[in-house]
Amino acid sequence: MTDELTVEVTTLGPRGDGIAKNPGGGARGRLYIAGALPGEQVRVRPGNPRGDGFAAKLLEIVEPSPDRIEAPCRHFATCGGCSVQHLGGDAYRDWKRDLVVAAIKRVGFEPDLVAPLVPTVNDGRRRATFAAFRPRAKDSKTFFGFHTRASRHVVEMEECLILRPELMALVPKLRHVLADLVPPGARWDVAVTLADNGFDVLIEAAHEPGPDASMGLAMFAEEQGLARVAWQLEGSERDQIEPIALRQSPVLELSGIPVEIPPGVFLQASAEAEQILAKLVVEAAEGTRVADLYCGVGTFALPLAAAGAKVMAVDGDAAALGALARAAGTAGFGGNVTTETRDLVRRPLAAADFKRIETIVFDPPRAGAPAQAEEIARSGAARIVAVSCNPATFARDALTLSEGGYTLERITPVDQFVWSGHVELVAVFSK
């Protein structure tokens, strides 16, 4: 399809694309238009198939929406990081909340269970993964930044309004040092976390670093005062990550409790959102015997234990559990935490394992926890607190809990991923 069309946008999809009816589209009856908003008339050119329709390039806004604002970032039109900087005020907040509402309505829950969106600051991201790419051509330059939307091209950022300013300030320095270190034809993923005592950098690539890159990165770490630089071979396990420079172990405070962070471990994207989520979880928990599943380094287990709960913390990441246990011990409440390394996808805890548990907290990855939710639904716990970054898989697991006799009391959406189609949530169930 190459003909230009003028269409009216009816809704804003979960990726932040305007959705319009495709005239004569038949089975592919939708157009997905990046940059378009509901209520707008736009001129577009349909392109590649996508789902039940086609992606379409926005050529002209014939009649703009009253909710349209000028995107504040100069890279918005090209960068793939943010999708809805052009949607303002209440319309943006309503859309984010409606992502959760739409997901739970599909499985039969009432929309009024969803509270208003809890906002966070725009520039709160303390971690980001950048792309470094050098073409094979002779004398080619290294590109460093974020991927463009739906492609592997790299935008060389001059600004990023969602990153912590300290993290953004490191970008040009990283770009400069990597210009001579990335070999021709190579792509590196460069994950950077702003810890409380310096930057933690993890590079993932399809090849070993080699002596030149190792030396260059070690010197860079010393010059810039980075806490750690490590290397992971693409496709390898986390326990095979190799240190390149370790000046000090990166430390983050989780609810005021210092935790030494293992390389490559999962962390909430922003400190502010982490504090909001932890507060919601601790306030929702009842009783003194708590299970925290997919607990990671202790975002919820540590404040729960600090408040006096006996916490059974379970995760598949042994390094994360070790960090959690050490942090609890150093803080003086190690006796309140027991840990178990367990792949909860392949070996979910059984209902009988929760025999003495009063509250179950679970925060699975984006795919959700279908098998574990079935066992939780059969448990005798009086309270369930679910944390999720994917409303669709949360809704599926919530239905499982409901069918097991649990009542969904409330859902609080949190805007951790500002200007994107991702939303975090905390939900509370009781029996």
C-alpha cells in the first residue's frame, strides 16, 4: 500500500500510536500512526503490515487535537524512547490510567477499581541502556545513543529529558571514549546505572573485549570515577559477567537501606517510583508473615522486614538474593529474612508452601506469572499484593486469583516510565 490517505484518528494505542480506520482495509482494518492523537484528521501513507492493520507514516496534521502540545525534546520525532511527549495534561494522565482500565475490563473487572495515575518526575530515570554501533566501512565513526523507533539505527542524543541529569552528563564522555574502542561491524549494548556512589556500566557484545578495549575502559573508569565497568558476552548467563574495572561496589539505598548491587541485576527504573511502589506494598501488606516472590535485591522485602515482618524472599537470581541477605544483616534485621533461590517460572511455589503466610507479594517480569498465580490462588493467604509493569499479563493473573476466591480491592497505576506506553501498577487482593 503506497497511496496517501486522509483519515480521522479515533484512539491512542498502548504503544502511543494513533489508531484510525483503514478505508477498504478488509481484514487489516486499522492504521497505526506514530505521532497522531485521537480526534485529529491526518494525512498518512500506509506502509508495512502490523498486527491487524498497517503502520502508517504521518505526513500532515490536517486538524490537530486540542490536547496536542509541542514535544519538549528535540529528538522526539526520531528517538524510539518516548512515544507520547506530544500529549498534554489530563489527556496524558487519563490515557495512562486507561491502559490499565482497558486491560482489566477485558477480563471482567470494573474500571472504578483503578485509582488515578500517580505521577513521577520526568527526569528521574537512573538507568538506561544505550546502543553503540560502528559500521564496517573503513574509517567509519561510532554511533552512540538510543535506537530510533522500530529500527536498529542509532540516534546520537544531545539531550534526554527522562534521564537523571548526572546520567545524561556522562553520555558525551561515553561517546568520546567508545569512538575508538568499538571495532568495525560491532554493536554494543551499554547499560548504565547511576548508583549512590558512582556509575555502574555493563557492556554486552557478541565478542570478548580484547586488551585494547579493556585497557581503554579501565582508564575511563579511573578518569571519571566510575564505580564499576563489567563485560557480558551476548547470550551468556549473568554469573559469567567479567569485571573490567572495580573501584568500589555500586551501592543503592532501597527504602533507606544500602544494598550492594550485583552487575546486571534488575532494578526499578527510577528511585522515586521505587519509593512509591514500596510504600504502596508495605501499606497493603497485613500480618507479620510475608512471602515476596520475584523479590530481586529486596525492593519490597527489605522495607517489609525493616517494619518487623518475617519475609520469605524467593527469586531465581542467586546474586540478587545474596545482596538482599547481606543488606538485611548489615541493617540489623537479617533474622527477619529467609531466602530461596528458585526459578518460579519452571518451579512455582506450591499452595502448600504458603501454609503459614499471611500476605503474598509478587512482582513478576512482563510475561506475568500464570503458573505461580494458580498456586497463589489455591493458597490460604489472606492478602495478595501484585506488582506489574504489564497491564495485560496482570489482568490474566488477576482473573486467576479471582477465580480462586480472591477479591480485587484496588489498583494504583504509577507513571514510572514517563512519556511511554509502559505503566507500573500495584494491586491489592483479599480473601
